[in-house]
Amino acid sequence: MNSKFATFVESLEPAFQTLIKMTPVCVERLPQSTPMRGIYLFSDGAKHLYVGRSDNIRRRVRLHCRPGSQHNQATFAFRMARRETGHTEAAYTATGSRRAMVKDAVFGPAFLACKARIRSLDLRYVEESDPTRQALLEIYTATVLGTPFNDFENH
């Protein structure tokens, strides 16, 4: 393995441990000490659900659960609603588009309910300002925890 890449990979475990050991907080009551840049983890008790990364954690996690957030802003809620309604495969047609799905009589309310559910989940985060380490830490965390709502599929 390339030594530069190996150094990045080896440095991920301590940050991962810091993330996992953090006492969870609530999205609606984020502490002032919330870092600007890093990765965040949504969990339901001991079940870890979704890992994301952002250059503005406070803003990003709120977009996941704000009632007015669009399908491209609340990606975790959108994936959750897909699973709950059985619409697990992307459809690249006008009638199967994300925009059409949120207007659907079944999917639309499920999407709103998922955003509300996310507001009640546990949130953890760890600061990481380096974009390469941030990306690798997101992938590392999602892989180690097996978070069901992460995928790294191309679109």
C-alpha cells in the first residue's frame, strides 16, 4: 500500500473512537461547541444508521430533518422513506423522479415522517477539517458500523 495513503488510513481509528465515545446530543439542542467541519453519525440507541460529512455540521444535520427540506437536502430521510415504502431502486424517469416521489400520496407523508424521526435520533460528531481525511473517515465509519442508510453508489 502507498505509504501516504496508509498514513491516512492508520490515523482514522482514533477519530473513529472519539466519535463513538461521544455522549450523543439532540439535533434540536446542538451545543455551541459543535465543530464546523467533520463527520456526524445518527443512531437510534445502539443501532447506528447514517454517517455524513460536512463543512458546516450544524447546518447540514438540521437539513436532514427540517420539515421543508427538499429531497436533495434531506438525503438520509429520503433513503429511509424509500426503504419504508418499498421504493428502493432509483428510477430515472419523470414519473419515478425524486421530485415526483415526494408528491406521491404514500411516499410524501413517509418522507415527512422520516424527517421528524431523525429529529429524535442520537447525534454524534467529530471534527475533521482536512477534506481527504473527512471523506475517508466517513467511509471508514460507515464500513465499520455497517450503517444501513449509507451507500457510495454513483448516480
